[in-house]
Amino acid sequence: LSHHISALVSVGLVKQNRESRTLMCVSQYAMLEAIIEFLREECCVNSKIA
């Protein structure tokens, strides 16, 4: 699982914060929304769902 999280951190989709011995993972919603918007514009142009 940690290699998947590391990949998300490396592309800016998740940020990690350490609190004592706990490593908290926080979604970067602005980046996720930007990717979703890009996919809607580029991939769903002719879709009836868009």
C-alpha cells in the first residue's frame, strides 16, 4: 500500500503530515478537481453524461 501512496504523493494528489508516530494522508482536492475537469473536457466531449 505504501508504494501506491508514495506515487500519489509524488504527483501531488496526496499530502502527508506526520503527527508523532502517525502519518496522516490528506487528499489534495484542488488537484483532484482539476484532473476531473480536464478528463470531462477531453474525454467526455461526446458523452451524454457530461
